[in-house]
Amino acid sequence: MDRETEKERWQRNFSDLLQELRVAQTGVQILFAFLLTLPFSSGFPDTNGFQRDVYVVALLAAAAAAALIISPVAFHRVLFRRGRKPELVRFAHRMASGGLSLMLVAMVSSVLLVTDFILPRPVAFVLSGLTGVWFLIFWAALPFVHRGWLDGDEDEEDEEDEGSDGGAGSDGRSAPAT
């Protein structure tokens, strides 16, 4: 089997990341659209001050998540054909991570808003907390637990390069911009 070149690996990493961002982008855009229409619904005037505050948090978190998740597209446009794919992949990885974090805030806040509207506040807090834990299990805990279970496939190098070392390669140095 032929080993891919470094350039091919960066291109594959970027393509994989774009596929992941498409899924996240759709989710955050649907949530953002829902939140944008909520104040115009007939029940919104019945919300209290706490619920409106939670709504603002959810709305701003969804907007910020959308900005971060979509930002790799703008970054790619600026760096297009400049041979800086490693930098683009590292940037897109950071923006995707930040966007997912804000999407978590938007989703938990949205759950809190709705559950506080229809249930007693203590129940709403418990359900929202459980929602946050549920997301963290699937978005953070399980991926980190499985991160160490590499089975020796070709992506092993990718896992080393995409660690939390600030974009540095496995030797601790930043990859040169090509």
C-alpha cells in the first residue's frame, strides 16, 4: 500500500474536517433560525425576565457558534492557492472546537428556556444539567477515552498532529507553512 505524502495527508485532513463542519453547521443554523423566530411567536410575551435572559444567552451562543463553524470557509478563501494547508487545517480545527463548545451552550440554554417555560424551575435546571452532561459524554468523554485506543491504522499520525499542542507536530515544532 502506498503511503500518502504530507501534502495529501493535509488535504485529506482538511476534507475530513469540512465534512464534519457541514454536519455541525446545519445543526447550529437550524437552532439559530428557531431562536430568531421565537420572539415573534404568540407565547413569547408570557416569558419572564429569567427566560428572556436565557433566550439571549442561547441566541448569542448560537450566533457565535455559527460564526466559528463557518469561519474556516472565509479563512480558506483568503489562503486559497497559497500552499498553507497545514495552517488552514489547524485553524479550522480550533474554530470547529470553539464552535462546538458554543453550540453546547446554545443547546443547553435552549433546553433550559423551554423546560423553564413549561416545568417548575428546579426540574428545568435538572433536565438542562442532564442535557449538558449527555452532550459532554458524547462530544468529549467518549472521544477522549477512545483517543488512546488506536489500532495502528494510518490515522495514528493524524491523532498525534492534531493534539492540544497548539498546532505543533509530534516533535513539538510548528509545521512550516508551505
